[in-house]
Amino acid sequence: MVQPSPTPDAPLESWDPLQLPLWTHEDWQHVTSMLDGCKTNVACEKKAKHHGIKGMPALQRVASINYACGIPWDFMHLLFLNVIKNLFQLWSGSFKGLTVDNNDNFVIPKKVWKKIGNEMENATKTIPSAFIRRLDNIFKDKGEMTAEGWGFWFIYLFLHLLWGRFPDDKYFDHALQLIDIIKTSLQYMIS
């Protein structure tokens, strides 16, 4: 198994971050067979969360697909549903119990987020559905955001909606660098 521990209850090993083992197609198959053998939903959810997969996708019938190398959904979950969503929570002052005060120059005030949310809602009404489904107000309906929504918001709307709204521009500039990295990572070909 490529996890630091083979089961959620096992003690963690110490690993060299520069020599991490790769996730293989066989690892996927092994974990999905373990998930198929779960006796309860709770046990299945615990194993799925520990290993980071819920099972083999419907395309498993295509024998030429190697899921460890050819499917980028870890990128989607790790980046859009984790990093980008957490950055939004940090910038809005609601990050997992973090206490912020008015002197934190990375927090955008709630009244500004309300404006951003309204602008986002209005802007996405005119974007063709071939690009993205209609996105709701990020301030009021952040719980409804999907990975696709977080990704689209950050990559395509962030620049226009958050320009000039951070108390310190260095956070905006840093986010633009992250956007460039994401766009490069999503290219079909990288030379």
C-alpha cells in the first residue's frame, strides 16, 4: 500500500518526502476490493477517506486506462476542493476556527464579499453553459460550490472579482501566481 499506514488505525511511518512511493493501478484495484468487502457503510467510508478513493470508475472496463497515471481527479479534489476552498475561507475570515482580527491584511471584509458574491452571480448568468453551469453567489451559497465551480471561480473570475479588494495586494499577486501554475498544469501538453 502506498499510504503511510495500511489502515486508518495503524501507526504512521516516517517517510522521506523526496522518495515517496507512487500510487499504482494495482493499488487502486486492491483498495477497491477492500471497499467491496466492507460490512458497514461506516467502515467503507473510513477506508475510502483514508485511501482517497471510493472505488473504480465506470471506465474500468477500458483495459488500456491506468488510473494511477492517467486520471487527474486527485488534482481536482486536492486543489479545487481543498486548497482553493480553504483559501476562500481564509480570505473571508472563516477558516476552520481560525481567529482573525481587523488587522489581518489577508481578510476581505464581509461587506466586500457580499458585493463579490453578487457580481459573481450576475457575471455567470451570461457565460454559456458549455463553459460552466450557472454559479450561485459565492458568499451566500458557498456550500453549493463543486470542484468545477471552485476551479472556474479561481481560474477565470478571481482576477476580475478580487482585483483591488485585498487590504494588501501581495495576497492578490500571490494568488495570480497560483492561477498561472494551475493553468500550466491543466494544459494538454507541457513542453
